[in-house]
Amino acid sequence: MKYVLSPERIREAEKTTIEEIGISEEALIEKAAGEIVKCIGDFYPSAVKILVVAGGGNNGADGLSAARMLIYKGYLVDVLLHFSKQSPANLFLLNGLRAAGRLSKGKVTFVDAISKEYDLIIDSLFGIGLNRELSKDDIDFIKRINSLNIPIISADIPSGLNASTGLPMPVCINSDTTICFGAYKTGMFNGQGPNYYKRLLQGDIELWYEEKASDSKMLEKEDIFNIFSDSIATAHKGTYGKALIIAGSKEIYGAAYLCAKAAFYSGAGMVKVITHACNRSDFLQ
């Protein structure tokens, strides 16, 4: 079972992890960056030249830290900063990147434009805090990234997606792989969220949170199997309960049929359907 948390719950968890558990914000960023690097090794082993597009917030920090790690591993890394060069945000990370480029066998270059020469793009522009309409510059930038047809890994959430509603603001990165850090975000499953990624992973950054009744949960295959007990050799149709489905109208029976089939395959011993009489022959086919 995986937890699906809102941005507000994620912020609560981050605060608890930092203030009560004692894991610093910098450590959480490093753990997130490590998950990005691991994803590249697992799913993009042939990638050599990588572009990191980074915003000015913590999501950008995840990408910049990943860039530093990749440089030490020998990758060729270009970094495109999508925030004011005069901004003090992430300054220590930028200095770390430059040092990594000098001290490692890898190479880092800061670029001002995107081209098609990369094997992979790391998207760390906007995180789960995005709740405003993007500027024209942001919109054009995201459209340009999407137009390249280069595989994209999004850090935590595809940039431009509202982490609560799952709606683009108004455009969004089309990510091949999205790594949600600590927990899945509600926007990955709400609205249009599922349209903006092909593969969804959960990265373990040791984010700590207590379960709340309001939390959504995503069942996995093993959770479904654990619901059912082993069948009894002498069982009959009444042993595993009866289900009654009232659905459908004249010549409109799709929902009734699907519900009955789902109940049957889920293990109900007897399934009865109340629907319009003219639908009976279709059920018996």
C-alpha cells in the first residue's frame, strides 16, 4: 500500500521530519537527488549527456544536487537555470556544482538554451508548491522542452502540474518518469495528472508522517491478494456471500454488466442483478 498525500500533508511531513526526527532539509535534498541518480542507472543506463533544467526553489535544488552526483559519476552534465542569475537561492549548490566539475572526471557546463543533443533531461523547475498560472516565459519554456522528444525524468512532480488538482497551470512537462519523493501526490491521480507521466515511482527519502484518516491510499497487487483467504474445498455459492446489483435501464446495461462481472471475479459467491427485463438476454450471452 502506498500513501497519496496532498501538498499540505507533505509540508507537514517535511516539518516533522526536520524539526522532530532531526533530518535536515539539506539531507532530504541529497536523498531526493540520490533517487534521481538511481533512477537513471535503473531505467536509462545508456544515457551519457544529461541536461538539468532547474528552478529557484527546493525542486531546483533536487536537480542541482543530482547534477553534482552525476558529474562525480562521469556523466556529461549541462545545467540550465530557469531563475534570476542574481538570486541567492541555491547559491551553495551552484558553487558545489562548479567544484564538482573541477574535481571530478565528469564535466559540467551552464547553458542558456535547450538543444536536441541530450540523452536525457532532468526536470526540476517547479515543485508541489505551484498554485499559480505560469508566466508566458514559463509556458514557452515548458513547450520547448516537450517539443524535443527527449526522455524526461521529473523530480517529485511534472513541472507545471498542480499537485492537488492534477490540472496543468496551464501547461505541463510531459515526463517519461516521475519520481515522487516520500509519498505520491494527489495531483498525480486527480484531474489530468495521469496524462503527464508514463512511469511513476516513489523515492524513499525517509520522510516521516503519521497516518491520518483523510489520507488517500493506493492499493498494490499484494494488498488485493491479501484480502482473499484460501478457498474451502466444500464451499458452495452461499459460503462467500451474496451481492445484489441494481443498475441499468431499458437497453442500457453496461454499468450493470460490468458491476456484476467485477463482483463475480472479486469472489462473491452469488451475484444477482435487478435491471430492465429487456436486458436479461444480453446478460446471458
